[in-house]
Amino acid sequence: MPLLDVQNLTAYYTIKRGSVKAVENVSFSLEEGEAMGLAGESGCGKTTVALSLLGILPVNGKIVRGKILLKDTDITKLSEKELREKIRWNAVSLIFQGAMNAMNPMYSVEDQIVEAIKTHDSSITKKKAKERIAKLFEMVGLEPERARNYPHEYSGGMRQRAMIAMALACNPSILIADEPGTALDVIVQAQVLKLMTELRKRLNLAMIMISHDLSIISETCDKLAIMYAGKLVELGDVLTMFKKPVHPYTQGLIAAFPGIYTPKQEMKALPGSPPNLLNPPKGCRFNPRCPYVMDICKKKTPELKEVSKGHYVACYLAKK
Amino acid sequence: MTETVIKVENLKKWFDVKMGFFKTLTSKQKLFVHAVDGIDFEITKGKILGLAGESGSGKTTTGRVIMRLLEPTSGKIFFKGKDITHLDADSMRPLRRQMQIVFQDPYESLNPRMTVSDIISEPMKLQGITDEKEVEERVNIILEDAKLIPPGEFIFRYPHELSGGQRQRVATARAFVLNPEFVVADEPVSMLDASIRAEILQLMLSLVKKYKTSFLYITHDLALARHVCDDIAIMYLGEIVEQGTIDQVIFESLHPYTRALMKAVPDPDPSSKRIEVVIKGEIPSPVNPPPGCRFHTRCPSYIGDVCKKVKPKLIDVGKGHLVACHLYSGKSKKK
């Protein structure tokens, strides 16, 4: 049985003009210690999926349908109190996008992590929490003495490390990282990604890496899921996805990432832009941009089908 | 012989460090941020030079100083052989027609109160092209070049009605509308989604080709630079550490910093998990840069005192491949 099993997750945001269909029928599963990349353009619902897994959608957001099974518990059915005490941080934790701004500048880093630990584990004493922070800091490669510093005294890379320490504070089994590399320099980014990969192996963490940069995912993950306009369009292991992408969107996205050692080439791009999710196109949501569009694509939504073992595609062109 | 369009010589830009009143009284020396600290390069007609490095290495400052948006501290800037380092605003104005810049953030670089047509025609009006018919015609042509088709649908829109990619197209159109000789693009795609990046770069490349513009492409993304530039210069803490054609620098990287950068670039090919971290720590403060070679504090191939004390010169190791590192000090091919 998988550690995490997301079934037909559908989440909408209500705004004045209607409901934004941010995530629709997304299903995937994650084994213990497995790393999955979640990629797609901005606004495709990657972050909404992450927020749903922790039950922290904004007030106007709602999970309309679907189940999120964590071992046996359906997270979508839990109360706020149960979520706080059992799920958030103790089972699933999140490294927020933009480490630069994710910390409160008015508190020392230590105080913020103590707060996080105490919120999710009320029995722990402050002293014990601090001891734990010292251990965490060593694990992520920061000097434990630096815990008493304020966020502005940290460099970008150090803040990202502190965020990772904070995320690991209550021994979660799943770590979600939302764009962990953006806003960092290549070298620092490489350091952080390496650290995350090491920690994942050492702690047997399952990880969901959200990024629009496919090369980051290819370096760090086992599986890759591609989202387009709120839908999962293709899912499979990283190697298959990069070597034999089936969905035209995945193909386009991969072609938009030239490797540094590949011969100089004309960069290919996907023409057009993603649809408005208040009123997404009928049928396959990718049909207005798809180079291979057929009649059926405009009428019926393609289901996610297994084309080879563990490789799922939602496209009428996909053949078994 | 191809014409040199832009040339900089020993260009420096230092910023004052702002200190409190009492600190100014008590501190013995004035502190400076050595943002750009003595760089030389030139760009010939129709060529694309990439300028790469980590944040804080002085890439953006270099771009702005060349455009004379910032005053250089010392050094010289030549535009088509003419020294423009100290020209005043009035004498610069006619030259601005030939030098343009595309900024990083298309969400901030376009005036939200102006329509697309106003934005694109403004540089023409400033340059004294007032014939409305000509202005309109040029706006239409450049919008078509920028693939904002049909132009009629875009000219009356405001920036908030455009997507990020379309905004950057407008910014690009604005830069190219006067057929400039030289364009600086400061991380033009770093704020955009990966899928649109290629598209915008392709657009810039086609305009560069069409108008034979010389192009300075400032970036931190080496993988993209590989497919955009003819030549590339790698900057570290305000200095150029390696320079050459893109193939020389990427396939035959010499400087330990360039090598480290290359190894840190994530590769989209999953069969080669070769991300490697060879250097520790982050870029030191440019207020008090390390003496000798500025990279010695992080260098994996540190060879002793010479690195700490002597500043390595940028030398030619053959075929115009320049490197500033003591490892290669005996291998100069040119004086």
C-alpha cells in the first residue's frame, strides 16, 4: 500500500466572477522514500495540490471532490485540530516558495522553529525543542550557534537550509518542496538540492518537488508528474518521461529545456498561453495549443490511461 | 574587419556604502561596494556576448553603466569608436536612439498607465519622430516582428491586460523600434515561465539577426546562454574570470569557478545525474573583496600563497580564450 494516495483530487477557488477550477481530478500515489516531481507552467495548480495535502488552502479555496489517503486516513475528512496535531509537520511538511520571505524577520530563527515544533507537538518542553533544533541544524549543515540569529543575518542559501531544518523538525514522512531552487544562485541551488537528496535517502523521506524547472526535477526525482491547467496530463518515471514523452504538452515542455552540452539548437517553444481556469476549454484543456489537435479533443476530456507500466498519459494519441 | 560597436576599458563602478552619521565620523575610511572592478570587453557588429555569473557578481551594474544609466567610477566606454564615458545628457540623447535596454521584470518596466502603442512610440517621440503616420507604421511593423499579431488587437491594451510573455514582447519591441545598434538585455527571461522563455529568446534572436544588432545578454542561466550567445564572459565579484567563444568556455572551461558553475547547472537529461557541488559557501561581500584572486576563498584548486596575494591577470591561452587564474599563468599565448 502506498504511503500517500491521492484520488481524483479536485479543488476550486471561489471568486466574484465564478469558481476557478484550479485542480481537477488529479490522482497519484507516492511510496515511502520516493521522490516525485510536479511540473507545469505557473497557474497550473501545482501549489494548490501541495496546499491541499496539508489542508491549508486559502479561505476561498475548497476541496470539492476526491480523497487524500495518508496510509489509512483521509486527510480531507479531518477537522482543523486533527490536521494540526496529526498531519501538518508530523506527517507532511512543506518548504515554502521563496525562502527569502518565508520567515518572520522579527523573531530569531530558533524561536520560529520552536514555535513550529510546539504547535504540532504540545507535549515537548522548550529546552527539548532547542536541543532538537541544534541537531537539525547540524544535519542541514548550519552551525547550531547560528540558530539564535535573525533571518536577515542569514544568506539566501542559509535561509533555505533553515527552512529545510524547520520542515524536518517533527520527523515527517513526506516533505513537499515548493520551488526550492528559485531565487537561489546556481551554485547555492546545487548545494541545496544535494542536501535535500542526501537527507531524503538518510531519513527515507518521501518527497514532492514542485518546480517549473524540469532539469531540477530530472536531477533529484524518481517520478515526474506534469500538470496542465489543473489536470494531470502525464505521469511516469523520470527516465521514461524524458526519453519518451507521449503527451504533446510534455514534449513541448521538455523541448523548452535545452541541455548545456547538447549542440546549439533553435529553441522550440509552445505557442500560446494557458487557458483561463474560470472557463477552461471543453474537452482536453490543452486542445487550443496542441499541434496535433483532433475533433474528439474538443469534445471529450481524455482520461489518464496507463500506456506502459507506471506510465500514465491523458491524451487520445497515446497508444498502449 | 568587423566594426566594434561597444568597447569598455578597465571599467569600474563602486558604490558608496551608506553609513550612519556617527559611523561616518568615527570610521577611518570610506567603504565601497566594488560592484564592477576593472573589466574589459568589446562586442562587434551583430554579435551576441553573454555576461554570466552569480547574483552580486556585477552583471547588471555592467549593463547599466554601459547604457550610462549609472555613472562609471573610472574606465572608458566607447560606442562605435566614440568615447561616451563622460558625455552629458544632451549629447547622450541622440546616441540613446542607437542603444537600448530590456529590463528583467516586465511587470515593473512598463508604465501601467500607458497603452502598448504609447509605450512603443515613446522612444520615437523622444527622438523627434513626430509624424504620426510614420510612428503608427513603425509601431505596427515592430509589433508584427514581436509576434503580437494582429497589432491592431494589442495597441490599445494596457500592460495589465497582457500576460508576462506578451509584456516582455512589448518591452522587446520598444527596445528594437528605433533599429538600435546595440541592445542590453538584463535577464530578460528570468521572471518568465520556462515554457515561454524559449519563445522570447527566439524572438530576441530573430530581431538581433534582422537588424544586425550587437547584443549584450546578461544571465545567470548557462544552459540558455549556451543556445543564445556567440561569446561569453564569466564574472565573479566584479571581475571577468574567463572569456571566450561559448564553445571554448563551456566545453574547455579553464577557470575553477567556471568549472564549478558548469557542474552546478542541472541537466535535463535524467540518465546523467551529474549535479556536483565542488565549491562551498556563497559569494563573499563585494565591500571587502578578498585580496589576490577573489575566488581563492572558495577555490577547489587553490595552489598556495600566490592566490592569496597576487591578483591573476586575464591572459590569452590561445584563440582568444581568456582566463584569469594562476593555474595558467605560464601559458600565455600573447603579451
